[in-house]
Amino acid sequence: MNKNKAAVAGKSRDGFTSSFGVLAATLGSAVGLGNIWKFPYLTGTNGGAGFLIVYVLATLVVGLPVMIAEIMLGRKAKADAFTTLKTLAPAGQPWWVISVMGVAAAFLIMAFYSEVAAWVFAYVFKAMGSSIVTHDPKVTSAAFGQLISDPLQSLLWQWLVLALIAGILLMGVAKGIEAVAKKLMPLLFLLLLVVGARSLMLPGASAGVGFLFHPDFSKISAGVVLTAVGLAFFKLSIGMGTMMTYGSYFRDDQNIPATTLRVMCADLFVSMLAGLAIFPAVFAFGFEPAAGPSLLFITIPAVFASMPLGHLFMVVFFFLTAISAVGAMLSLLEVPVSVISGRFHMSRVKATILTLLLLLVVGSGCALSNSSMAGFKVFGMTLFDLFDFCTSNVLLPLGGILLCIFTGWVWGLDRTRLALSNQGALNNQGLCRLLVFLLRYVSPLLILVVMLKGLKVF
Ligand code: TRP
């Protein structure tokens, strides 16, 4: 009788419906502006291939274990991040704090992320016109400056993006998130392959390939390693409950370690493709790879304008960047939406609208960071930079450390084995032992040292 009730209750909970849907949605969360905006500019400013190697190591030793742990816990509890941690932890232990930090991180990340997405959406239309189609970086720089320093434009584009994301979330997990990801992810891969191939065929492209693949280790400092670890958390959407929430929508027969590995590899592949679409062209036309956050908006239009058929490729490029941002934002907002509706017994519609309203307030601080609020600084940073810095360098790594400790020491090996083998159906005992070893002794210490050193605590 009880079993039947549970089955009925289980069925009524929204979730991903197919194996491909799981992969598309999870990858949709991982792939985003982190790959196409952050990864290229950070690789550019931190010296190229050396940074890439540190990043890949961080992904393997820290990113992958935390991601598997999060998805496992989420699927076990089949609830929002707060409820998951509350039910899985022994009575009285406040591990739910991780989810509270996670909800805060979701708002802070979305605040600046939605603004970068806003610029990308605006650029899709700008690229169709002619205002940014020039190979003079001074002109593209002025066009970008004009966009971000106009408070009204910044706010309106951000609101448009937020309304779009909220609209998709209102449709639910299977009909909204999963359906959209299944359509957009294949398109993203296709477009990125086309743009990458175009860039690689340019005369002089090899210098850009060399920049991406020939390491110079002299550029690697503690700060650079922290940036790489922060980027690994950011790109894999871990450390704040996103993957836990998506894990709760996984099917019981899904092979979690295999799916996670696939997502990680595909995410890395997309970053490499973005790097291969951008750096060969940057070098071929003599631009500066270390331009920083504006690389995508100032350098890239000038680069595309310099190549044959560049106008068309520029529209395609910004369109695919916009696509990638959508899946990531859906997953970011799903965390507060599910926690609010689960915790306060609110309908999904109400929780989405409440989240959206809160975000309009927090987000406008970032939208106006280059105009009306440019003078408002905390620790010498605008709200935009502050939210970016605090989330990638503090909140996500800290959440990661706590998740490692919880899974490694409190949840433990036996339950991990049972959960990851799908109650014994899969034979992955050795992998579980390695995972728990990493989660207990290696990942948390590594994150802690890197975090403290990078923040110059010692
Ligand atoms: N991973 C996404 C990107 O690369 C951003 C993102 C989505 C994210 N969900 C997250 C980052 C959760 C940190 C935490 O663009």
C-alpha cells in the first residue's frame, strides 16, 4: 500500500523524461557564458595553455567528484536543495546551510550573468545591423561603451532576458527546461563547429592554436590557480545546489558517474571550440588576446568584421552565445524557485514570479554598474565585479568544500556505493571508493589551500 503511494507520489513530481533529456538539460546548465565569455577571456588574460592545463586538472580532481556527489544526493532525496540536505543529514546537523548559501549565490550570479546575457541578446540585433560591423576596435569599443553606459538600455535588455527565462521555467521541468535544452543544445554544437572551422581556416590562425596549446608555466601563480578552480566550479555549475536540484530530476536508472563524465567532457569540448573559434581569429588579425571581459564584445566583432562573410558569422556567433546562456540561466533560477516552492509550499508559478521580482531588484544593481551606479563601490569593486568575484572565489569553493565533507564523512562510502550503483545494478565499486577517497582527503583540502592562498590569507 505504502509502496503504491510512494510510486504515485514519485510519478507526480516533475522531472526529466529521457536519457537524452537528462544529458541535454545538465549540459545546458554547464555550458553557457562561462564557456564562451569567461573561459576565453580568462585564458587570454592568464597566459593561454598553462591556464588551460591547470583548469583541466581542477575539473578532474575537484569538479568531477563534487558534481557526482551533488547529483547523487539530489537523486536520493528527490527534493529541492534545502529539503535534500535537511533530510539526508543526521538530525540536528545544519548542513542545509549549504543550500542557503546556494540560493544566495544563485541570486548574485544571476544578477551579473543576466546582464552579460543582456548584452549578448542586444548584440544579436546589433550584429544584424551595421553599427558594430567594423574592423576598428575603437569603434566597437565605443559601441559597447554606449550600450553598457546607457541605464535604460541595460535595464530593458536585462528585464527582457529575465522575462524569457521565467517564461520557460513556468512551463515546468519536463515541458520547459528539458524541452528547450533538447532543441537548443544540438543547435549550439552545430553552430559552434561552423564558426570554429571558419576561424581555423584563416591564414595566420596557427598562432592562436599555439596560444591555446603551448603552455608557459611562468605565468602560473596562486591567484591564477584560484581563478582556474573558480572557473571549474562556475563552468560545471557546482558548489551551490544547481546540480543537486537537477539530480533530483534524474531517473533512477540513469548512470550518474557516466552521465557526469559525459557532461564534463562535452563542456570542455565546447570551451575548446569557443577558444578555437576566437583565438585563431584574434591572432590572425593582430588583436590582443588579453583584452579581458570585453573580449567578446569589443575584440570579437572587430575580428569577424575583418574576415570574409564575417557579418553573417558574427550574427551566428552571438546567437549561439545567447542560446548557451539560456540553459545556464534556467538552471541557476531553478534553485531558488524549487527551494521557495518546496519550503514555503508555494505553487511553481508563485515561486517563479517571486524569484523574478527579487532578481529585478538585485540585478538592476549590476545592470547599472557601468552607468548610474558606476561610482558605487564595495572593496573597490562595482556590484557587478563584486558579485562575480564573491561567487566564483568564495561562495562556490566554500559550498564545494562543505559538500565534499558532507558526502565523504557524513554520508559515507556505503550509501555512496548503493546510490551510484543504482542499488547494485551497476558494477562500479572501485570508482565509488576512489570518489569517496577524493571527497574525504583530496578535494576539500585542495580547494581550501587554493582559496586561502588565492585570497592572500597566507
Ligand atoms: N555553468 C554556467 C556557465 O558556464 C553558469 C552556471 C549555471 C552556474 N548554473 C550555475 C555557475 C551554478 C555556478 C553555479 O555559464
